[in-house]
Amino acid sequence: MKFFVSAGHPMYKGAAGILDETVVDRAVVKELDLVLREMGHIVTVLNSESAKDYVEEVQVANSSSYDWYVDIHANCYHKESANGVETLVYADNKPQAHAISKNISDLGFYNRGVKTRTDLYILKNTKAKALLVECFFISNQNDCDLYNKIGPKKIAIAIAEGLTGEKYKSNVTVIEKPVNTPSQVKPTNDNWVRRLQQECNMQGFSNQKVDGYPGPNTLKGCPIMRQGARGNITKLLQEKLINLGYNLGQYGADGVFGAATYNAVVKFQKANGLTPDGIVGQNTWRKLLNL
Ligand SMILES: [Zn+2]
């Protein structure tokens, strides 16, 4: 599915309670973007600096076709007692909205359910199905304490699962077998594709011919990698980056996807016209494989 995701109040500061709404909105959106992409969906995050108002925001979203427009907010009220999650829709014909409120309430927030709002510009004017999540109340101490405890990623997962009806299962290769032999040697390019094919087969990401020639099956068999991954595929990724001239710092190709590898990936992505998010997905692998 294709999602257009926006953090509330892109063009000015949102409500300020115990926590700052704009900060919360952006933190949740950042995780929602990663989670949905890890689940295999296509996500466009509104560049908050580029839209001057809601009218323009909706124009951007309507210029392409999306399945969903998701607007992320946090609620604020002058009475501290108000608390919990609610999802706003133009018409209450979206079971996904109920699922989102339910999933977030399962994290410990009070479930205020789904509210119909016909007065909100975004909900009214987007071509895509739209909903707005008020994740919790930044004016309520308990809500803020809970948010500080669980962090934005759990909320993002709750939203993503509610939207898609799918279970979030990170397919990041943190389950890779650890390597014990850090390599400081600048590796040669010989055999790199062959070893990558072999390793992807061994770890169950692919079942492809190991022939040293990169093709669509090689690409398909490469897992999504991000900071925190460790193992032989990480090591092969690092070897390739070193070979291409990127500096991985003192540890070299050690099989641990840390900050140096992240920085090298971002540089590689920038140099190749890719989104510089530090996540090695299909587009980045394609360039690494020279496909
Ligand atoms: Zn708001």
C-alpha cells in the first residue's frame, strides 16, 4: 500500500503541554515511516518545511495516488484530566480507525474511540482515505509518563498494524549469526557477489543459484539492513562500502552495523541519488549490486 504521512502542524508549532506536540508528532512519524517501509509499504513523508499550509499539504498529497493519508497529532486540553487516544475521520466507515484507537489503547492509553469530524480541511479534501490520530494528551501527566516510557515506536507499530491489518515483524537482519573475525584487510571485489548469494541462501533470505552474477534473484534475496544489524551480510555490505572508498573507521568490516556503517551508507545513498536514510533496502542494494 501507499501511504502519505504527515506530522501535525508542519508549518507552525502545535500545542504545548507537558510535552511539545510538534516534537511528539515528528517522533511518531519518523518511526511510522520506518515501520511501514519495513513491512514492505511505500511511504511519502511530507517534508514539513515545504508546505506552507493545509491547502498546500493536501495539494501535494492529491498530486499522486495514495491509499491513505495519515495525519499524526497529540491532543491538548485545558483540563488535565482529559486523556487517551482518539482517531478522527470524516465519515465513520473505516474499521482501520477503530483498530488504531484499540491498538494504541492496548499500550495503556484510555480508548476514546473514533470521532467523526466534518470540519477538518485535510479529512474533507484528500483523495486518499484519510484519518487523523490524536495519539494521547500532551496535557495529561499519566499519558506523558507512559509515552516517555514506551517511546514513539510502539505507537507507530500500533498505527501501522491498525492501518494495514498486518502484524509488524521486523525483517531487519539482527538475527544474523554473529561473526568472530573482524577484518581489517581491505577486501578485493573478487567473489563478493558469490559470497553474498551464498550467505543470503544460508540465512534463508533466498534460494538462488550461487554463480557470482548479480540478477533479480540476488537483489530480491538481499534483506533490509539498518543500524543494529550484525552478521555476515553486514560484513559483506561493509566490504563493498570499503571497496568503494567509504571510510568505516577503526573497526573496518567487523559485521556490526554501527554508526560508521550508517554514515557510509548515507554517503553512498547521497552519491547515488537515493533517499539518504541509512537503511539498505532494495534500491540501495540495486546500486551496490550495480544492477
Ligand atoms: Zn495537533
